[in-house]
Amino acid sequence: MTITEIGKKAKEVTSLIGILGTERKNEGLKAAAAALLEGEAEILAANQDDVIKAVAAGMNPGLVDRLELTPGRVEAMADGLLSVAALEDPVGEVLSMKVRPNGLTIGQKRVPMGVVGIIYEARPNVTADAFGLCFKSGNAVILKGGSDALESNKAIVKWLRLGLKNAGLPEDAIQLITDTDREVTKEFMRMREYVDVLIPRGGAGLIKSVVDNSTIPVIETGTGNCHIFVDESADFNMALDIIFNAKTQRIGVCNACEALVIHQSIAPAFLPLLKERLSSKSVEIRADEAACAIVEGLVPALEEDWGQEYLDYILSLKLVDSLEEAIAHINRYSTGHSEAIITSDYENAQKFLNEINSAAVYVNASTRFTDGYEFGFGAEIGISTQKLHARGPMGLKELTTTKYIIYGNGQVRP
């Protein structure tokens, strides 16, 4: 099937799924979840083919972790679809109604976007998440996954489509582009006639390519150079627990901590404890000259380390003399994803919340919580780091737009 044929099918099916009631959409999601579990063995076998090829090609361990599926992760994908089914349907919500002096009643109503295109890298769980959110919000979705996860994605989409078929719903609500030719991807980015919005999800290179080449409106999801600032009033045990979780709980995700900023006054006492804690996971700390002078075994940082998303057991570390210096450093090098402060000072916490320019800003909590499921959205289509339309984890409402509805009783404009 050509890319144009895929686009036409998606556009045609929007007239059907865009007006489906909540109950029918939920039936489709539940049937798709059941189908994923039924097809688990086939999905895992296909995924192992991808993983073996990725390891042989020397893929970064953090990216292999993103790629690999387990029975638990397949079950989590199915549970994610059920969670989306349990969420309130945003489609049809009337946001406001007001009466004008001439008697016209004017309001706004949530409606589907239409056809959502998603280009993403080796994250097969995104396939199910994207389908669930797009379907519940009344959109058709066209997926272009990375070649590293091609067999996994083909198997997942096969069973999702079977679930829709079993529920008597249109299978073309989800389609997968299987051609790995880069020219096909470029053509996809220019299908403005058929695709209403394009969402890239992956590394900086992928996102830049989509933003630079797409003629379709793009919602930019950013990379995650996420910072944690340890304030001079921080509780050391809390800080160590949060940093350890944010860095090591799962290294290949965009909400993992990649950079530490620590107040100079606590560095002599805190850095040895930090080095010892992170050594249990063999985390390499690339630090500035002042920090390297305090603790042995740190690696001198280069300028490029401050803006790096490692997706590995590596952290950058910068010492600062004040909260203001910490905020300036973070705002300069952050990708606008997620940042946290560890502090016991209320005023410092509020200043950090107010002045850090990122999509998610935390006080005394791990950056790992920037996630659609953790935020109560059931799943997410991505973490938007732009400022237009949507910012942060994108759930159902972020996949809708609005239209004005106007009630009159014979008004004509004079």
C-alpha cells in the first residue's frame, strides 16, 4: 500500500470514528487490549527479533531497554488501553456558552483533530499508547515507527486492528507505515492533504528533522536534559533517594535525570555521599573543576556535557553559589522538559517553580513522574516541550481541538 493510499484511508475513516459514542470507543479499546494479550507470544517473538538485531548492531543499552518488551510490558500496554477506556471522553465537551447583546448564544465545543501522524523511534509501547489516545479522542492515527522496532510494531498493530475488527469497528483507525525508505518518511511529513497534525517522538535528531521538513503542523515533543538542583537546605537522605531514582530507575527515558546542580555550601558533605550512592549503579559523574577537587573519581566535564541527554549511566554535575545561579544554569541548558529542586525552604521552592522555564517543575520529587499515566491521563502521546496548544504530557484533551457553536433565532448582521 502506498503512503497516499494510507492517507486516504485514514481521512475516510475519520468521518466514522469522529462521531462514535463513548461506549463504542470504549468497547473498541477493551477489545484491542484483549487482542494484545491474546497475541502476546507473537508480539514477544517479533520483539526478540528486533532486540537481537539491535544488540548485534551495537545499540546503546538505554535504547535497547526502550526497545525490549517483556510479558509485563505487554500487559502494561493492554492495561494502558483499559485505563484510557476508563477516562472521561473529552469529545463533545462544551467549554463555554455566552449570550451576546444581539441574542446569539456562542460557545466552544471539543472535537477530534482528524488524522494524527506520529513518527517515533524504537519504542514499541508507543504504538499501543498512541492508538489508545487517538482512538478515544476520535482521531485516526498513522504511525511511522523506527526501523529498529519494525517487527514489533507490525505485530502490535496486527493485533490492535484485529481487536477493532472483533468489536465491529473500522480497522483503519490505526495504520502503520512499514516502508523504511527515508524518502517515504519525508513524503509522510508533507501529506498535508490527509494528515492534520504530526507529532515526532524520539531523539533530538528525529525531532529536528520533522520540524525542519514537515509541511504539516507539528507538535514538538522534546528531548529530556532534566535537572535536579540540591539546595543548601535540602534533606540529604531525600536528595539521595530522589537522585538515585531519577537517574537509575530507568536510564533510557526522557524524564530521567541527566544533570545535577548542587549548592556549593553543602558540596563537601553531600558529594561523598552522592558518589557512594551512585557508585552502586556505576554511574559516571562528569563534574566541574570545583566538584572534582572535593571528591576523587569524578570525570572533568566538558562544555558539551551541560546540554547532554545521555540516556546512560552518566550525569553532569555543576556547583553553584546561589539559587539564582542554579536557575540561570538550568534555563540555559535545559531542553524544557522536567526539572526539580530538593529544598526545605518554601521561598526557594516558590522561586524555582516560578522562574524555571520547563514543562514540568517539581519540588522534592523525582522527575520520573513526568508521564501521562502518572499524571492520571491513562497514557500519553508524548511530552510536549513547546508552548503552543499543548505543553507537558499530552493526553486526550491535547488531541482535540475546538469549534464554535452558535445558536440564534433569526439574527442577521446589520
